[in-house]
Amino acid sequence: MAIKTKAEYIESLRKLQPVVYMFGERIDNFVDNPRIRAGIEATGETYALAESFEHRDAITTNSPLIGEKINRFTLPPASIEDLVARVKNNRLLGGRVGTCYQRCTGMDCLSALAIVTYDIDRKYGTTYNARFLEFLKYVQKNDLTCNAGVTDVKGDRSLNPAEQADKDLYLRVVEERKDGIVVRGAKAHQTGSLSSHEIIVLPTRALRKEDKEYAVAFALPIDTPGIIHVVGRSSLDMRELQGCDTGNTRYSKYCPTVIFDNVFVPWDRVFLYGETEFAGDLVMRFSSFHRQSHGGCKAGKIDCMIGAALNMMDYNGTTKAGHLRGKVIDMIHRSETLYGCSLAASYEGKKEPSGTYFVDPVLVNASKLHEGKEMAEVSRLLMDIAGGFVSDLPSDKDFENPTIGPLLKKYLKGTADTPVEDRVKMLRLVEKITLESADSVSDIHGGGSPEAHRITIMRESKVGDKKALSKRLAGIEE
């Protein structure tokens, strides 16, 4: 069957044996590690919704490739309807987990490769698209989650890849064999790499002819020999590992650095090799799809933040405070603007020669720029509404202490009809959802830096047409 249950998804991860390090120690049972498991649980919701009566029609669809019912997170968009569904599902999941659910990046890679491999084949007569379609069938039939290996560590940003003192600071091909290639390098900020079955590697930037060895795209299982996952720090990670003091302990986000230490890639998993002029197009396509994904999921996260704000007003007895109601309205405004921009980018999408639909690049980059600025403001508004205990609430262990616990519960009471335990839980959630460092940084840098968004907007906007409009009105002859 082409659709997994959540339980089947988690069991499928247990069959993998990736090399994992965290805090200097080797992690053998990554599935049950509390820090990593919270991320797996977030991804698991994409499977849980697919089996639920309420949401399965939204999360699943029929595959034109394998002729079976599949999860939409394995589908490159084949219509405007598919583009719109991506945004709506992202919002649904963003609100459900309140953080990153880690499956959209792989879908964005699949969507970019569906377009660009076809274009390369048209120009050079290669067979990348056929290889990719076989891989896509495998992903769909087995309902796999894919990770996006895009962001290189980059070294000296003033130098191109081939100019680096250490040539491995951008992932590159170091050997060509009869049966495949060998790659070496590292990919940073690999959100949910251990919540995935496969890692899809794309170039991180446009390349010159001199950078040919860096023009490579491929897919491999996450436990392929030579792949090493090093799980990075986060603002609340020790609380997760200690099992206390974290709101919404079920779901979280982690972002390993993934090292490729002389990793072999068979030819049937290679989707780009040396065609440097297509590296930039792959990056642009992926980034645009990913910025569209953000427009949905961050709107969903704001939905959760709005709910937390309203609940805190109920618990604090400030429901009728006009200035706080105004701040909630400001939060709603930002959520709906972000969502609307991402939907508009979908409705303005166009069919590519491959048959895959592509979003409007100007609108998705406008959406992402809006997110980078406004998510921080939404967090500020939520902290303002919730109150100062977001920053210095006593520990769970203090509440459990028989001497001071009862006193804390007495003095941290809000409204009479609100259990103090509920008020504490909601404050913990506000703390997590506003201070979760990995997710906050992704509001700014996810899918590329803000400057990359601006450059794309300028490049893709029809500025000549806009100049012509003003000249016509001013009576200036072309």
C-alpha cells in the first residue's frame, strides 16, 4: 500500500542504522532519543492526518505516476489545485504541531527535480528525468519522507567553490567510477534529517564552468555508509532531554549538520552531474517551492500563537482589555497576509514543459520577506500578551517540591476558574513557541537569506513593463 500509518512510519525508521552524534556522543537508538523523537513525532503527523477520517482527503490524492492513492508530500504539483493544496496542508500542519514538521523540504526538492531534470535532458539528451521518475515512484510506493540537502557550509563567502582553500567546503564529486560517483562535503541546517528515509542533495548556489565538480544532485538513504548526522544545539534541548520544563513536548525541531565522508552514489541515483548552468535553476526552483511552503506552515504556527495569546488572556483575566485585543488582531492580520501571499503565488503558478506546475517566484519571495520580518513581531506580541512569567517561570521540579510546590501553586493562580496547572502549561508553550531557536532562525533564513529573496524579486519582476506603464502615462514615446 502506498500510504503508511504513523506507526508504520516510526517502525520504518527503526530499520535504518544511520551514524548519529549528539553532544560528542554516538547515538545508536536515535528513534527513542527524546530530542530527536520530538522531531519524528512532528513529521509523524503528516502520516497521522493521512489516516484520519477528518483530514485524509486533504492530505492524500491519486498519483498520476503509479496510479495509487498517495500522500501529497510525495507529489510534485501537476495542477494549480496541487499548488494550492500544498499551502493549505502546510497551514493545517503548522497549527497542529506549532513548529516545523520537517517534510516539506523533501517535497520541494522532488518538485524542483521534476522540472529541471526534464530541462537538462531536453538540452543534452541525458537520462536524468527517467532516473528521477524511477526514484519518485519508489518514494510514492513506499510513502517515504525525504530530507533536503541543499545548504553547503560555504567556507569563505567571498570565494567561489573552486577557489576555496579547502575544496570540500562545498559538496563535490571527488571520484568517478564505472558504477557511480564518490562525493565529499557537508550540508548544514539539515532539518529533520533523521526523521527522513532519504536525503536529496542539490547544489546550494549558481555555479561557473570552473565549478563543474560541485554541480551534482542525487538521493541516498540516510544510513548510507559515509553519511554522518551531527545533531546541533537548540535553545531548549536540555529540557527535552531531561523530560521537563518544555511546553508541547510532543513536537520539536532539530537541525543536524550532515557530513558526506567519501560517500558512493550509484548512477541511477544521480540527477545532475557537471551541467553547471542548471545548478542555479535547481536552487531557484527549490527555494521558490520552499518559500511557498513557509507561507502555509508559518501561517499555521501563527494560528497556534494566536490561540495561546487568547488563552493567556482568559487565564490572566485580561480578555476584555482593548489594547490586548488589538494586538491579537495584529497577529491575525500578519497570519492572513502571509497565507494570502502564498496562495496567490499558487494561483498564479504556471505549467512547465515537464508537466510540473511552478509557483510565481515574485509572490513567494514577497511572502518569505514578509515572514522574515513579521514572525518576530508576532512573537513579540505574544510575549507582551502572555506576561513576564514567559521568561522566568519556576521549574517543574519546584512545583513538585512538597515544601514550596503548594506555595507556588497558590501564588501563580490566575482567574478563579482556571487550574493553575493549565496556566503554567500555556506559559511553557508560549516560551517554547517564541524562543525555539532553530525555528525562529528559519523564519529569517529558511529557503535562503532575506537578501536572496530581494534579489529574486528584482530579477523576476517585469521591471521593464512597469517602466513602460509610467512612460505611457507621462506621454514619453518608447
